[in-house]
Amino acid sequence: QVQVVESGGGLAQPGGSLRLSCVASGRIISIDFMGWYRQVPGKERELVATINNNGRTNYVDSVKGRFTISRDNAKNTVYLQMNSLKPEDTAVYYCCARINSMWRVNDYWGQGTQVTVSS
């Protein structure tokens, strides 16, 4: 009924930039927060950035000043602009959206998109 799909991952050089996009589709009544998480093998998934439906943002300290999260409510889309990338940003990035669908609120996750930062 609801799908969350990421795009925009890939390979970037240190200091480079990438922009991730995530679109939610289906029977959506409303979307509360949308966020990006990342995970590397052997480690727990960590929060990168979130944005609520009022535009309030939250970032993990390691990306502050480098990453910017934004959303287009009309398109049910959230973006993550990643600048000044570092090798330690390498991970699978997941989008999460808290969606009211059919009057039930659940967290929906995308399938993940690989981001690799390497020279």
C-alpha cells in the first residue's frame, strides 16, 4: 500500500558531493517525520538526519555543517544533500518515513542506497 524508494547513491571522491532522494507513494494521508539513516557492516544503523512536517531538522554531530536535509511535502519527497564527503560517510543509506496510511501510523523504510566515498 505504501512504498518508500531511495535514489541518488553512488561513488564520490573525498570532498565531493552527492544528493539522495526518497519518495513515498501509495495510500498516504499524511507524513510526520522523514529521515535518513545509515549502516555499515558490523555496526548498528545510525540516525543521520530527520525533518518533521514543520521543517524542524535534526542532525548527528558528525554531519553537521556538511549535510542538509530538506523535504517537498507536495511531492512526499525528502532529500539529503551531502557535501564535503569523507570516507567515513561510506555506508548504505536508508530513508524512513512515519506515514499515516489508512488511518494507521507506521514507520516505512526504503531498501537502501549505497554511498561510497573513496579516491
